[in-house]
Amino acid sequence: MKGQAFCPRCGKTDELLSGGLCLSCFLEDFRLISVPDVINLTICTQCGSIQKKSRWYDSHLTIEEKAAETIIEHVEESKSVVDVHITLELENVRGSTLEYVLSVIGKVQGRELSQEYLVKVEVNKSVCNECSKYASGYYEAVIQLRADNRVLTSVEIASADDILRKRLEKLSQNNRMAYITQRAEIKEGVDYYIGSLKAARKLTDFLKNSLGGVVNESPRLMGHDKSAGKDLYRIWILLRLPEFQRGDFVRYNETFTEVKNFDGNKIYLEALDSGQHLSIPWKTSSQLEIVAHKEDVTKALVSAKTPDYIQILHPETYQPLDIPITPGFLDIKIGEEVLVVDIDGNFYMLKE
């Protein structure tokens, strides 16, 4: 028929034309996807992270899985294809080159098409910025653990080490700079060199919540970054633990109290004469004066009791001493032993 369209390649006139060719001839040259024949993949030999466009990303996949993932990221589907399904199979490994076969199924103008593509992934091994910094001993902050007017106890040091170890295990999952590059135990205390300032501040909060104390930060100029046009600083974070410890006795506003507990925010006291519970912020901790230590606590025998007083025998001289009854000791019985502490010549009974 005059003017009837036909395929210039095969001469067919009974098929729908696409791109100037019949559908059969069009599909012979049609590619369901476009993907490079060779793809480069850079992997950190230390942590396994992968580099994409000059940036490093964490990855816990195997090399084979990383290569397959990289291939998929480079695949572009043709616009006229629908219902695309891609499967990858590792065909061969030659040194640092992984060869994959991509099996692709898709529909073009209602006709299903199946194709295969061979893609090579060249694996390049390098070291990411964070691992390079770690290997060189890089750090952004130093946590200085100290105690006020005393040396740190072995228990406090062991507790700090344990807290940092456990917390770093969690922080490092999202921050590869969360590591201790150096630990220095000196006469004044312990210094922890931390790769990340952000991590160091979080770690200090964890230490303070457990050990108490007051935090101060001081930056130190370490150099100048010409490319960025700014000074480079490292931050020294001082956590100074109090002179007193849990169970010690302190004077607060002319009242003798026992240090029952403390956390990162407050110190919790109990008045020895009334049993009243007090909580004060750390900023007022300098007002506390130690009057006795927990090691000064001893036992005494109750020898007599009246409605207003309890009589005990002095722990050393066995002389009778009268102590006013406080609400927590109303049920005490003669012959029982009680915990007592001597402060300025006066004895105070303590709860177990």
C-alpha cells in the first residue's frame, strides 16, 4: 500500500515501529540498562569502609557484597523499560579483580526482554582518613582525671577505665574517631587521649555521672590550618573528683552530714542530727568541709535507753555516753551494737 511504513532493516510492515525500526529490530540493539564494563572500588584495609566520591563510608559487608553493591549503584535503567529485575552472580576472581554477570529482565512496550552483562570490579586498597589518624596517634581532646587534695584511689582508676572501655565500644559504632590513642597514668592522676572531641565530652559525662566531680575545659593552640585559614586547637577536659568520697562526713552550713551518694548533677547528704536529706549542686561542693572519713566509723554497744537518749559505751574507753534519739533509732534495743562516728568529740549514730 502506497505510503505504508516499513522497517528499513528487515522490511517488515506488520510490526509497530520504534525509533524508525520494527520492534524486533529495535530490541536487537536495545540495552535494558547501562553500566560500566569496569568499576573501581576503594576499600580501607583497616576498618573496611569504602570510598565514594572522595568520602569514606562505614561498611560491614564482605568484599564480594561491597563489589555487588557498587555495581548496583552504577546501574542506570533505560527510560522505556518497566518491571526491571536484576540478579548478580560472581563469575570469577582474578587477584584484586572480581568479575560479575548481571542477569537483567525487563519489559519494553509489552515484550519481555532478557540480557546479560559482564562487569569487572577493580578493588583498590587504601587507608581511610580516620584510620590514618588513629595510626598516627591523632587526638582532639585529653580527659584529665584528677582528685581534689588527694590521689586517685585504685578503685576510682579501675572504675574510670571500665566506664571508658564499655562506652567506647558503643560510641565507636557511630563514630570511628571514638578511641583512646594513649593512656598516661601520672602522679597527679590519669590522662586519656581521645580521637574525637565530641566523644571525649560524652565520655566525660559518663565518668562524672559515676564518679562525680567538677568539669573544666581549656583549649590549647596546636597550629594553623593554612588551607582552611583557621587555628587548630586541642581541648583539655579536666574532671576533678571531690576530696570526699561516698560514706565520708562533711560539714555543710554548720551541719554535720554524711555523703550518701552523688551523680553528675548533685551531691546527696543526710544530716547526722536530724536525718534530714539534702541535695546540693556540684558548684557548691567547695563549701563542704571533711570532718571524718568512712574509715572512722566503728561499733558501739547500747547500754541504756530513755525516751530522749540512747546510752552507748565508748568504743575504746567503754565510758557511757548519752546520745539524743533521732527518728531513725526509736526501735533500737539495749544490748544491740550500732555504728557510730566521732566528730569533734561528739558521737553520732549511723544507719546500717
